[in-house]
Amino acid sequence: MLGFLARIEAGVAFAVKAAAMIVMVIVAVFTLGSASDRYIYDTAFNAYDQIAQLALVWLTFLGIVLAFRARTNIRVDLVDGMLPVRLLAARDIVSDVAAIAIFGVIQWKVWRLVEVGAGQVIMGTPFSSDATFLALAVSSAAAIVILGIRLVLRLARWGAPEVDAGTGPEDQAC
């Protein structure tokens, strides 16, 4: 059962990484397209900047999920070298529970923003502002799944912090 959960977590993380890579390509293409259109082609398409900015919003929120998964989010680690292994594990559990709670509140509140944003069209694009808020909704849902499974796995093998299968150094290099 735990192996199955670990595979689900790795699958969700893979999907988030793949989406982040696709969004990075979109940012690059539309940023280069904007520069080439402005200085070379002079076409009538004017939504390069808006699409690149929308993609950057998605990239930001997907990156947060990947940072939480790899435990590379910003934190203060002044006492890490002085704490025993069991306290470090307890700290990780508490931080995962706190993150799940925060992402849960975001999930609870963001759908109203998606609803309101649906009526606000982003000029020059086929998108509305709900695409921006949907980035937050999707990434917070993925974070809840990833952190929730990691918490279950951690509690199932309470003890020393270990590298989970599928979250080794090669996976952590986002």
C-alpha cells in the first residue's frame, strides 16, 4: 500500500514537473516572439506579453509545489545541526501539516476568485483572469496531494528522515 502511495506521489510530481517544463517553453517562445515581432516582423499580434506573463504565473505556482516536494523552499535552518534526528523528523511532520493547512485554506477560498475572474478577459488573448487563479487552484491541489502522501509515508515509518523512493537527488533537481 505504501509503495502504491509513493508511486502516486511520484506520478503527480512528474506531472507537475512536465507542466512546469511546458510552461517554461511557452514563456521562452512568447518572450522571443515578442522581441522578434517588435523588431523584425511588425505583425498585428499583440498578446505576447500577456501570454508570457500568464505562463510565468503558472510557472511560479508549479515551482512552489516542486520546491515543497524537494524541501528546498525558503526556511531557517539554524538549529538543524543541533537537533536530534527524531526532532528533525517531528519538525518535518509539523511543517508538512502546516503547509497542508495553508494549501487547504487556499483551495477553500480560490474558487470564488476563479468564478469572478471568468468574466474578466485578458486583452488580446482567448484567456480570462480565471486562468491566473486556476494556476493557484491546481498547484495547491497538487501540493496537498504530494504533501499529504509524504506525511502518510513519514508517519508510517516514523523515525530517521530518509530519502523517499522517487525523491532522491536526481528528482530533487527541479
